[in-house]
Amino acid sequence: MRRLLLCGLLALLVPPLAAQGRGEVDLPRLPEPIRLDGVVSDAEWGAIAPFPAVEYYPAFGGTPSEPSEFRAGYDDGFLYVSCRCFDSRSGAIRVNSLYRDRLNGDDQFEVLIDGFNDNETGLWFATNPAGVRLDRTISRDGVTTNDSWNTVWESATTVTPDGWFAELRIPLSSLGFQVRNGRVVVGLTVTRFIARTNERATWPAIDPQFDFQRPSMMQDVALTGVTPHRPIYFTPYLLGGVDRSPSLPAGAGAYRSDDSFVREVGADLRYDPGDNVHLDLSLNTDFAQVEADDEQVNLTRFPLFFPEKRQFFQERAGVFDFDFGSGGRLFHSRQIGLAPDRTPIRMLGGARVVARAGAWDLAALGVQTERRDGIASENLGVTRIRRRVFNPFSYAGGMVTSRVDGDGNFNVATGLDASVRVFGNDYLTTRSAATFDGEQATSSLADRSQFYLQWERRTSRGLTYFTQLHRVGADYRPDLGFLPRTDFSRAALYGQYAFWPENSALRNHGPGAIAIAYAGNKDGAIQSSNISYWWTYEFRSGTNGWIEMVHNYEKVTEAFELGNGVMVERGGYRFPELWLNLSPPSGQRFRSGIDSRIGKFYDGWRVKVKVDPTWNVSRYLELGGTYEVNRIRFPDRDTGLDVHVAGLRIGAAASASLSAVGLLQLNSVDERLGINLRLRYNFREGSDLWLVYDEGFNTDRDGAPGEPRRPASNGRVLRLKLTHTLVR
């Protein structure tokens, strides 16, 4: 406690810091709106002095091989940003993809904005020479990005013998900002990426020891005389389709197929009722067009984590971040819309509000689910509050989640957290949480709570480190969170040193190590431990990877199945592994990374190889895949298994408005082959026609003794969905 108080006093002594010590830059107000045509020839652009582009990598501070002219301005309703991306080899400009939100090794122009100027969160807008757009959110000062977020904005591009040119028009209403005395200050970074040379230039100049997407590294820019515009976005949808599912009637000798027709109507509404207050409402919420999850292999006794991809949960999702260093989260929105047996359940509607008032962040989310087949309807809620403290890079806050069903059952989780920049790049983070429900009435607070403490240094040049302490009680159960394991105390120590040589093919390289130990709370016995040491490398070409030696220890208290009846028995196991990883530059048209491990595995051995080839045949067709094989043998028990997970992704696009993605996935443990096809026609911004087909097939159709042969298909979904956004 004395140390924590000392850290707090030190933080109070740290003065507020502007990003890298820079002052504010006044953006010019445009006398006339810019014509968005991608030519960048308007007189208004010519009257704006370009920002100086500085090479970020491969050689920081150098003169970029191709000149870039970054400009920005604004009017009453929009922020305009442009780039004249000159290129002496215009025929070598790369466009690998025409699919929205998937700039895959393309030349790129990117704009990153910290609308609230909180040095913590931001928005990322990007386009390639074909005008394909990507937008994502940034949270935790660049540590986390989210590609599933979308908002309303426009881009236009042209390609000429002199290079390529891009204009972005972003509604101020899509940014979120605070007006103080008629003045708005936001963080801004603009950057260009040249794929064939793996070269990036930025404004402002950002030392590569910091990731360029960090909001705390952005340049503060000011807009004056801006009046917040508060449009209403109303997006109704129509949906129709058919589902087919197999069933086995009692006493029947064969499966039958049951068809059901689906007809749905619903709507989403977005409105800003006040300055920096964003309200989202949803009625009969539907997620038919959401991308399927990637197949994963689970060779542990702990659950897998799947990211959130549903659009309703994306707006400023970083405000709801409340995670713990060992993978747990106080709130994980993927828990919403799932029945106790993990099957999807309808969301009748939901409301979400996110607000910023001065140094305060306020957010709340509420969802109501339907009652179905004896499963009670549920009301699920989350409330989050945060405030900047001590300096612009620190905050403290709290969160409450609740799950209440129609039968009177409930689960409530509460948490407090803080992240403080103590000095330089050193941060102290602490989080605590506790849960309450009817079954925990006799549990102690220690048993139904968890506590987490971390000290870290955030940089990628020189020494990076962190140390963590984490404890989770036996009865801690956040129903709206994610919890890989319970009833443990954990300690971790990590260090990495990065050398940045000059005049070398290597951009950076260096050693690192980590030590992690989990112990039981009651007996103090070690449950798991890991000691690893490695050497990482990154070439100026973009090729990167590492070689690592891993020493594992696992105490298995209950036998668990790896798959196909192969078990890991109770006992204590020590098993070392050698880990090799290699990733190619993203700009190559054909590329494939490789990840491999070889070594002992519990009381046997394992060889793992994973490859993820991608071939951009043209801007209209992309073939990508992944294949992972784990060959596991236990010689003393004369058993083992081979686990295969394969995926094939086919992306086709006739234009930036018409595209299709097919995903074929095979999992040998689940004995399942899955097909997901999504066709999208974006006939104007905010309005789409989707055709979605999803089906799973049984790869092993032999049933248990006495049971009939399984059907080829274990379920099919076909959906046609039309959305249309009205703006007022």
C-alpha cells in the first residue's frame, strides 16, 4: 500500500504532457467545400501548405524515396484530408484487394484521429489507390485495434503517371469531439505506406520506438468556430431466408431434415442527443452478415477466446475495456445473445450510450433477450465510468455488469481500475473486481473477487518490461465476462531488449524472456509455469519472426480429452519446446508465414506446423488459406492423434461496391466441414444488400453403435438482408 501511495504521489508531480512535447497546429478553415473526386486539384488544396512527411521506417528521419504531400482542412460539417502520393514507378503501385475493410498488402493512405484528445482512443481511416476503404477503432493507446467497426465517411482516388492521389471526407459527427470556448482540439496522424519497398512516412515525425497508431503520439490540431452537427441515422432492415436442420425423432431409424422460413424486420438508430453523447438503439437486433469465426485448435483444459465482430457492440468499444493480464475480461460482449448451452438466442432490442464530459467517459449498454424453449428471457446491462487523472495519459474508473433473468436469477459484477503514467514510458495499472449472485451468499469476498497489478514500460526501442501480480478467487464468476481459469494466484516477469542498428539489413532485433507461474490459492502448489527466452528480428524489407525456447510445467488435477478419445491423465508434467516463427512482408502478392513447434508434450511429444499462404491473383481475386497440423504421440501409452485445421478464403470483387467472400474450414477434432459465403452489394454509403449462406457438414457420418448414420449436413442457413440508412 505504501508503494502504491508513493506511485500516486509521483504521478501527481508529473506535469500534463502534450504528445512528444509538440504544441497545437491550427488547421485551415476552408472557404468552400472540397469537390471529392480524388484529383486533389481544387484551389482550396493549393492554398494549404502541406505537412512535412518524415520517414518512419525502414530508416527513421530519412528522406522518403517517394515524395508525399499531406494536407488537411475543415468546414462546418466535414474534415478533409488529402495526399498527393507521388511515385516514380506508377506502374508498380499495388492494389491487391477491392474488398471493404481488407487492405491486404496495398499501397495505403491512412488518417488516424484522436477525437477526444484523450491520448488513449482513436479512429483509423484508410484507403488504397482503388478507393477501397478501411475503418477501425483504436484503444489502450494503440495496443488494441478493432476492424469490425464501421462509420459513415467517403474517399476518392485517382492514379496517374505521376503517382496516386487521395481525398477523404469525414463527417465531424462521426468523430466525436469537445468544443471549449469555440475551439476543438483533436489528435491527428497522417501516414503513407508504399508496399513494394515496405516504407512508411508519417506526419508528425514519430520515433519507431513507439507504434505510429498510438493516440499519445498524434499531433494536436485545432479547429475553431465548429458547431456540432447532430444527424439522425435510421437504418431499417428486411430479412428473409430459410433454415434447414437435421433431427432424429424418437424411435426413428434415420435423421430427417426440418425446414423453417425466416421473415424479420428490424431497425437501428444512431443519434447524438447532446455534445459528445452518442446513442444507439436497436430493435429486433440481427447479425446475419457477421463474418464467421476462424476455427481454432484447443489443446489445453481452458476455454478459447473469440473476438466480438457484431456491429452493434463496436462504437467506442474501447471504453468498455476491462481486461486482466492472463486473458480474463470483466466484460466480453460475446456473452450477450448466447443461451446457457452456448447456442444463439434472439436479442429483442438494445440501447447503448457513450458520452464524454470534460475528463469523464461515461458508457452504458442494455440488451433484452427473448424467452425460448424453457430458457428465461434475460436483461443484460453494463455501465462504465472513467476519468483522466494526474496527467493526460492516466485514468481511473469503474464498471458494473448485470445479468437478470425472468425467473429471478441474477449475477452482478463490479470493478475498479486505474492506469497511471508514473514517469517517462512507465505505467502502473491496477484492476479489481467482485461478483455477486444467489449462489455466492456464503462465499467470502476474497473467494468471489480478483485483483490485478502491473508495472510496465511501453516502448519498442531499448528495454521493455513488465511485472504482474494477479489473483482470482474460487467463486469469482462474471457471467458477462470471460474467465479462462479460476482459483489461482499468478506472477509474471517479462523483459525485451531491442537493438536498432544503422546501415544494416536488420531494422531491429534483440533478446527477450518471460517467466509466469500459477499457484493454487489454498495449497500454494504450482498449477502451471512457463519460462521462455527468445530472439526476435525484423528486416528492413518487412520480413520478421523469432526463435524461442519454451519450458512448460502443468499439474493436471483432472484428466481431460484432447480429441478422438485421447486423454491427458492426471499428474505433473514438464515439457520443453522449440518455437520458430517467420512472417513475410505484407506487400508481396504471394506470401506465407510459418509457425512451428517441436518438443515434448505432457508425457509424449508434439510437432506443430502452421502456414497461412495468401495469393493476390489480381485486385479482383484473392486466395488465402491456413493449415495447421499437430502430430501428437504418447509412446508409453501407445496412443496419439493428428489434429488438422484448414481454411480456404476466396475473396472476389467486381468493384469496391460489389464483393463476395467464401470461407471453407475443416476441423478434424470436431469432424466438421464448414462453409460460409457472404455476398455484399454496397449501392451507397450506409445501404447494403447481403446474401449469406452458411452450412456445416459431418466429415464422419458413422454414428455410435445402435444409432443411425449421421446426415451429411448438420445445419444450413440462407439469408437475404437489405439495409438502408436514412440521414436527417
